Amino acid sequence: MWTVVYIAANRAQAEMLKNVLRTEGVLANTRPVNVSTLADGLYEILVLESEANEAHAVLCQYAVK
């Protein structure tokens, strides 16, 4: 089952964080929160429920750098 571990401010940030997680070996996906043709909206970062703790650790380490 997929679980949301982060909500990114825009698509570019979501893709960057997805790539960070994938580089660390965590399977990740993105999904738009709201679909708007006028603006780039929020995106959820999703990982497998079994990898959620690892994903949080990776994102925290990335934020500290």
C-alpha cells in the first residue's frame, strides 16, 4: 500500500525529492493533490508503507544538508 510521506509545494520539488528517495533505494511516486490548469499545485510524495520510516529518514537527512 502506498503512503504519503511528504507534500511538495510544486511539481519540480516533488520530482527532485522522488529522485532523492530513488537514489537511496526507496521506491517513490508523486501524485498531484489538486489539478489546476492555471498553476502548479501541491504534490504528494508516496512510498510503500513498509519503506515509510526509511523515506522519512532520507528526507530528514536531505533537509539537513
